[in-house]
Amino acid sequence: MSAQVTYTSSTGEQVTYEGAAGESVMQIAMHHGLRGIIAECGGSMSCSTCHVFVDEDDLELLPPVSELEDEMLDTTAVDREPNSRLSCQLVLADGCWIHVTTPESQM
Ligand code: FES
């Protein structure tokens, strides 16, 4: 039961980490000390410092945007794009491999 996430920074550096199915893109980043995602609220959807841009091809693999996530995406440090998500809401299914880019700033 595993999932993978490839994180690309705003300057183009790439790392791929493995996590467990059921973990979020934010949790996997935290476990590996990834800079680029802060996740100040720990996943309770009240900070928007876990903002990521999801590769277009991977959007359909993820749970839909909730109303609250949509509201919080209006408060990100770097302006949202159509492929913006809060990484704490991106819970991964078994075998999933997601590619995200972190914004230049989270605060
Ligand atoms: S960790 Fe705070 S909104 Fe995602």
C-alpha cells in the first residue's frame, strides 16, 4: 500500500518521496522535511500554507475541491491557478503517483 509524490520547487528542483496510501501530499512532504510546504495548521484547512500546483494530468486522480478548500485557495500567498490545491486535502490512493509544484512563497 504505497503512493508517490514528485515535488518540483519554484526553481525547478525535483524530489520524489514515497508515502502510504491514505496519507496526504502535505503529510508526505512533512515526513521528509520538504521545504516549500509549511502546513502551519497541520491540515485543518485554516492556513493555506500547503498550497501546491498539481500537474494537469494528475488532477483527475485526486478528490474534488470542497467548498472550504475553494475559499481557502483565495487566501494563498501566491495567487491561485486553475490547478491549485491545498496539499493537506490531497489524500492519495494506493498506487497513485502525483506530481506537484510548490509556489515561490507560502506566507
Ligand atoms: S495545512 Fe493548513 S490548510 Fe493545509
